[in-house]
Amino acid sequence: MFSQIEEVERRFNTLENELSRQEVIQHQSLYQEYLKEHSSLLPIVDTFRKLRSTKEKIKDTQTLLNDPDREIRELAQTEIARLKDVLTNLEHEMELLLVAKDPKDEKNIILEIRAGTGGEEAALFVADLFRMYGYYMEDKGWKMDILSQSPTGLGGFKEIIALIEGEKVYSRLKYESGVHRVQRIPETESKGRIHTSAVTVAVLPEAEEVDVSINPADLKIDVFRSSGPGGQSVNTTDSAVRITHIPTGSVVSCQDERSQHKNKAKAMKILRSRLLHQQEEEQRAQLSEDRKNMVGKGDRSEKIRTYNYVQNRVTDHRTGLTIYRLEDLLRGQLDLILHPLLAHFKAESKKGRPTQLS
């Protein structure tokens, strides 16, 4: 493995030299490409250099074990024990760094949240989750563009779809896909009974045109007038767009913009990401017959996480983690759940997949 990491280090050194060349600096697209690769290799190279240095220190210190002075031998033994602890930690850190990375981790995402079982209460929870992700995005400095929304009369959403742009967005939120169950007393519940409902969250990596080839002949494009909650017209022109991908039957509608051109562009962005996700699902299906869909049917029993308002409790059912800080989570402190979740799946990846450089 060390010889393979040395190859990475040589590539890292080459990139450092390239980034200092005036010709590369003036070629901004190439400069950004090299800078991105350099940044991705830095943690591996930095840890490797610490590993190598620690091994050299252990080797040098071991020569003192034969020193005639007993006190020096004892000091050497103490130092070797300390350095071996450092080495063990560095080796563990390197193992985590070398776990195969998802090539989609750097991508932006299409976030889709839909009401499942539970009627209007589910629609209201869609709005709550969307606000939660919105607070988290603000904290991370990410940008959000709402692509499509279907509001209800009480302030909820049947569905809301947004493009999230930022650094490694997919890597942070990819495990949010699934059924999110909520248990709380609705404001309309006069007897104080707890109501259980569910919403589905889908996190799709943003697909570029080069990722998915779409034949224009496979598209049926309809235009219509935008409508608000209850179906009332909110626009006097046919600016809303509905795109149907005939081979798959996938339908995307966008009406948030007053421009038909902008609505079409947003709808195509959603469609590309859905088709990319569908292609990847079909590939996974060939390897695993019993796989499950990303978000299931929106049934309460398929939950990945439960939000219990009465107990101020959140439970993630994949890790078994329960925290009693629901209010903090809804205000955007999502790392309370995401950090343990990412560590869990990283450990699972290390068990079941080859390392990046093996």
C-alpha cells in the first residue's frame, strides 16, 4: 500500500509545481481543475507524511535501547510506546481516508420532499423539513434555488423540489433519502391525540447534460398557466411547463418562474437528475435482486428516522442513535445526526468495499 500512496504523493508534488507555473495560473479552468485535485489529495499526503515521519522516529529511537545508560534506555522505551500510539492513530486515519469515495460526492443535489401518509399534517411536515434543510444550508454557505413546489392552503407542501449548490453537498446529505416519520399533536386535534404521518425525502446528485443523453424526440412538452393553492390562476400567460419523458413515463412540471424558458430549463434539470438516478438504480438492481427503492412508498413502516415532538426526540433507525434535541435539529443543527450517520456508513463501506488505492 505504501508504494501506491507514494505514487499519490508524486502526483501531489507534480500538482504543486503545476499550480505555481504562470501558464497554468493564466489558464483558469485548468488551474481550478488542478487545485481541486490537489485539495482532494492533501489529507492523504499529509497523513502519509506523518506516518512516514513517525516510523522514522521509532526506528531512530530504537537505537537508544542499546545505550549503556539505563535512564536513556527507559526514556527511549517510553518514547517508543508513545510514538507507536501515534502510529496506530495515523494508520486508522489513513484507512478511513482510503475508503473508496463516491465519485458523486462533489456534486450539487436535487432535493425532493413529498408528503406521504398523513394528509395535511404530512404536508405541513414537508414545510418543516424544508426549513430545517434551509437553515443547515445557510450555515454551510450553500445556495438554494426552488425548482418546483405544490403548496397547500394551510402552509404546507404536497411536494417541494430545490437545487442545492455548494461544496460537497451530496456527500453531506446523500443519506437523508428515505421516509421521515413525524409524531406530534396537530393544532387541529382538540383531544390532544398524537398523530403519526410520513414524508419522503430524495437526494439526487445533479446531472449534467454529459451525464444523461436525452433524445428531444422522446420528450412531450406542454405549456399551461400557473396555478396556486386550490387551483386558482396566478398568471395570465402560458409560462408553466410540463415535460414528459415518453420512454420512462417520468413527468416534471415547473411553474415558479414567469418565463416559460426558465421553467423549461428547471424542469430539464430535474428530469436529467431523475433519469440519472433511475439508470443507477437499474444498474444496482442487476447486482442485488432484493434492493429497495430509495424512498419506498412513503409508508410509515419504511421509516429511516422518527421525529417525536412530544418527547423532543429524534431517532435515526439505521444507526440506532436517539437524541433529545429535536428543536435544535429543526433549527438546522443537522450535524447532530449527520456526523454519526456519516461515520456509520463510512465504517460500513470500509468493511464491504475495496480501498481507493488497494
